[in-house]
Amino acid sequence: MQSNNYAYVNGRFVPEAEATVSIFDRGFLYGDGVFETMRVYDGQVFRLHEHLVRLFDALAHFKIESPLPAEELRTVCNVLVERNQVRNGFARVYATSGRNQLGATTVSQHGASLVATAGPIEFESPQLRLIISSVRLDPALSRFKTANRLPYITARREAERAGASVIVRSAPAFVGVLSGAAAHSYQPLPGGESAILVLCGSHVPRSTRQLSRLTERRPESVVWVSAQRLAGGECEAEVASAAVAASDRLQAGGLAVVATSRAVFDSSDRVRSGAAIASGLAAILSRLRGRTDIVVSKGGITSAVNIREGLNSGLAEVLGPVRDGISLWSVDTPERKGLPFVVFPGNVGGDDELVDLIDAIGAAA
């Protein structure tokens, strides 16, 4: 049955049956593109702003220049939902680096391509059988939704061969829903405390923007740490220097922001370097754990290493979210029971989320 829906293709709204892209488009030829798929509830695109922020992060990372600014792309999505009369369904935006000749340079000769669609879809809630796939993703690409879906297709086929219904790449909220442990309200921010230590090891673009806003507001609180030194032979000296500087800031103003440098350096072993940097940041926390009342840890992997190595703890209680995607933990350390520890993943929140959170914790103190 032919669809009556419309699609947006490179500047034009056209019937889906007439929507085409070039056979020389790099997204078709090489998977050189990114996308976002969003749910639509009651005629509204769910978290459209957050999805577009992630889309533009991916575009910037892969050096693809969007044909439309974010505001106009937002309008395109809303127009498609309304025009296609989508009450409950999906909206999808797909951007590629554009049309080029086979084997040519990665720089498109004709500009980027942009396609958007929207339509109704029924979502069921069947009983599921899950597996953990043997397929592993490149960590450098896993935070983006790229057009190259072969790893996911391979994992899906593995699941089907095993008789499983679905494969879940990473979904703690999904686990919470299935287990009946999902949060229904926000936790109050920890109060009555004075010394707040912020640790930022996440290097995703969103974390860098959030850190920039915080350093603009609180420049006197920032301690920059060289990621290259943490990964190399000068780790011990860098840790010692940063711990002293952070301790001074905690004593003077009640806030220290310890952040790894944002510049990317060449490394023959990125995995080893990343682990060394995380451990170096945790070593700074270890020297400060008796002098801080609240820890805010930016980055999921950073948080895991900080608790295990920096706080020397194997026991923590997840109290619940303080904001969407940001959770409050209670961690037992050798010095105290129940240290408030805020886990703030790298790709969560708007650009002002980190500085707003620190201001809110300060107001609650």
C-alpha cells in the first residue's frame, strides 16, 4: 500500500513515493552519515532539542556541515509530524556528507544531504528474551548514531540465531523498567555540606561545553590537569600538584573543579592512555577524599574509576536521580559512611546543566 506521507529531502517536502537520493551519496555508498530517531507522543516529538544537540555533536565530530541550522531542522520535524498526522509514532533525521564520485576524496563536491521522515507506528510490550552480544563497538564511535549499522545488524542476527527477541546495547533505564526499580521522583540535593569537588574526565563535546560554562562562571575554582602527563611518565608529579591546588580551592571557596585538558594528543595505545588518565584523576580524588563533602563526577567511566580507586570503595547505594540522567549515590569510604557522590554522565544535559547543578547544590548547602 502506497504511503500518503511526506518526507523532507534536501530542501523540499515531497511525497514519500517520490523521495530519492543519489546513488553516489556517501551515506548510501559508505555509511558516511549520522541520524537521530525520535519518538512522537500525542503529536509532540519527545526531547527534540536533546536529540538535535546530539545530532549536531555528531555532525561536528565527523566534519559534516548541516544544510540547515538546528532551529530550522526543528521546524522541519514538527511540520512533518503535523502534515503526516502523526499522533504516536516516530520522527527521523538522516544527514550524510553528500554526493561524490566513487573512491573520491571524503570531502563532498556537492554539499551535505539531509533527509527527514515521520510516521505512525505501534509499539508493543511483549515478553522479551535477551542476550548479551559478542559484538563490540569502537568506543570512539559508540556515542554517535552513525549510518554504518553493520555492527548492530550483526548483533541482531546473533540474537535471532539464539532465539532472543532483542539485543540491548546500553540501557540502564530499560533495566530499571523491567525490574520494577525505575525512579518515580527526584532525590533532594545533598545539603548542609560545604566542600564540593567536581571531577571532569569526560571528553565528549557536550561535557566540554558544560565545563566551559562552569569555568566561565567559576574561573577561580578550576584546576587544569594535563591528560598527556597523566598518561605518561609525569603522572605522579601532576597528581601531587593538582591535589594541592584543589585542596587550596576547597579551603578558600568551598569548590574545586579538577578537569583534564581538552586538547587531544597522539597516543599509540588509546585504551591504555584512557585508563591511565582515569586512574590519574582518581589518584587526585584519593588525596582529597578526607577534605570534600560532596563529589560530582563527570563521565560514566570516570565515575566508576573514581569510586573504586579514588574512594577505595566497593560499596555504594544508588539513591536515585537528582535530574534527568544524573543520579545521586551514597558511597562508603574508609573515612566516612554515605559520602554524597553525583554521577553525571558525559552525554547528559544541556550546556548549562553542570553549572546549574553546582549552583543548586551550593544553594542547598
